[in-house]
Amino acid sequence: MITDAQVHIWNANTPEEPWGPGAESHLPDPMPAERMIGLMDEAGIDRAVISPAGVAPDRSPACAQAAAARYPERFRVMGWFIPKLPEQWKLLPRWLEQPGMCSLRLSVNEPEHQKLLAEGAFAPLWQACIDQDMAIAVWSRSGPALMEPVLKKYPNLTYIIDHFAWATPGEAREIKVQAMESLARFRNVHVKVSSLPLGSGSAP
């Protein structure tokens, strides 16, 4: 069985299901669940984890959850944790109780998120993932080395290095690859193998 670790789906921008302000989709046409399933079937993909697309206001998982409800054998949801939303902090201990939810995703590309990480403010997040035996994918363009102190403190945290550490060609790529190799000594570290055209410098 082949599982795609990350796909995005989105519906058309309508008054009933509006996109966020200034949102742009990955492709010009909508990518509803049915279209994604057709592409998955063509590629021999049995099931996929949906990461809510950026067009959704505050990365809402509603569209992804609706797809998982309609096609439970094909989809699960890796919901985004948005630190600015107080309700998500309250939801953390029950994250997996959300329909279709299987894991959690966090971006630390924003300066305010990097500050929270440095101050240890994400401690409840790491603990909630451990308590629920839930994987967390951390998306950082600067590479995965920033997570090493967290992994030392929380050795039972199941951590996914998101987007192959965004290992674009050049000197920075080698630094990121070395950081991934270093983190291999932690037993619960995994790598989401994606963005390979960026890593290789070749066309998609």
C-alpha cells in the first residue's frame, strides 16, 4: 500500500466557501477530493494525508475533513496548528478527536513562531503530541537543526522533518542535509520526502 504523505485539496472560491484574503491556489483550477482521487489512482497511490491548503482562512481543515468523511479509506488530515488562535491551544489535548485528524503540522518560518520556539512556549504542544502518540511535522525553511534541543528534552516526540528540510541546492542545502543526518540518532525522527526538484536542481 502506498501513502502520499502530503497532498493539498481546495474547492472553488465561492460565497459559501470563501478563501482567505489575498489567497492564491497552487494551481489555477480547483482541486476537489474527487479530482485528487483521480490523480492518485492514475499514479497508483492508495491513500493520502491532506494538509489544508493555504487558501483556507487560518488554514481551516474543514475542506480536508469533509473529504476524509466522504472517502475514509483514501484520506486522513494533518491539521495546521495556528499559534495565534486561542481555541487551538484549548483543542490541543483533544486534537485527534477532530474528525479525520491523524497528525499535526506547525510552521516556524514566521518570526513570532520562532520567538515562541526559542522561549519554550511550545512545550504544551510537544507534550500534547506525546500524550496522544501523534506525529508533528515542523516546517522550517532554515532547516531542522532548530529542533535538536526539543528532541533532547522530549525523546518520545514523533517528529517529521517537513518538506525534506527545504534542501535547495547550494551551501545551505549541505548544511540542512547534515542536520538531517545528525537528527537520525533520535529514534522518532522521520523525513517527509518532498520538494525533490528543489533539492536536485532539476525540473519537476
